[in-house]
Amino acid sequence: MKKKPSKNDIIKIISKILKMSPENLEKIDNYNKMKNWDSLAQLDILSALDVKLGNKINKIQNISQIMSVKKLISILKKKSLIS
């Protein structure tokens, strides 16, 4: 069985797309406060996460409205998509 991605895996994906260190990403947290965040970056993040999570992210209601890394991680854990 394939191992579920971890919180750190998700943070690495998001930080790479936003060109930020994982530490800064967790400190700032809200996408609106990140200078590299825009709607295209949000689509890139959701697309990369969908690939990483085996095309299951699109089943999460209102996923595109989540504006916080902590909230996103929390929902992914609740849905048992990450370990």
C-alpha cells in the first residue's frame, strides 16, 4: 500500500510553488499575506496537491476557498488524505 503524504510533504509543495521557505510559509500562513500568492498560484497549489493525493482533492467541498495553510492541513487530515 502506498504511504500517505505527510503535513511536511504538503508544506514543501506549497512553499515550492510560492517560492518561500517552509518555515516562512508556516509563520505567515494566510495566503493573502504572501507576496507570491495570486489566483494562478492557488490553481497551481490545488493542481499539485491533487496529483500528490491521487486526484482526491476535488472531492473536498469549497477547497478553493481555503486561505490558510493550517486550515488546509487540518481538512486534509480530517479527510484522511495525509498522515
